[in-house]
Amino acid sequence: MSRYSINKGVGRSVEVKGLRAQYVVYAVAGLVLSFVIFFICSLIFNQWIALSAALLIGLLSLFICFYLNKKFGENGLTQFFASRNLIRRVGNNKRVKNIIEILHED
């Protein structure tokens, strides 16, 4: 009889060192940005200034990613930005009499 392994992680989001889902992509983007800034600043400024700027930006991006991951969770940041685009209330500037007349015409 054959034994097959069961893939228990199918459909689950990616998790790396506590970062889940899109926060992994944000952290990698921050580190790549840090590397690009180091490369450009090392051509223009002193190497120590470039290294300190890149290190600061890299650590700051990782700190922000871990903070957002802890505060909002896997899909919470997307839901937060989506909730800001919802209409808070529906206004109606017509008088009640006009609304009743419109309803009775149909």
C-alpha cells in the first residue's frame, strides 16, 4: 500500500519570521530600497554616511512592517484602507412631500 504525504499548508498565507502575507513583500521592498539608497549615496557621499542612511532606512522599514503586522494582521491593512473609501452616510436633499409625489407617480 502506498503512503502519500498530505500537504497541510495548501491555501495558507506565507509567513516568514512572524511577518505574514503582504508584509513580507513590504519588508523585502524596504530592504531593496535601502540597498539602492546605499549604492547611490556611496557614489555621491562618504561611504559611512551612505551605510548609516541605508541601515537606518532598512531598520525603519522592518520596524514599520512588524508594527503593521502586529496591529492589523494578515488582511487588516487592506480592510483599513478599504473602509476609509466607504460612504459614511447617504444624504437626501429632497423634501418629504416631493418624495411622496414621486413614489405615487409610478
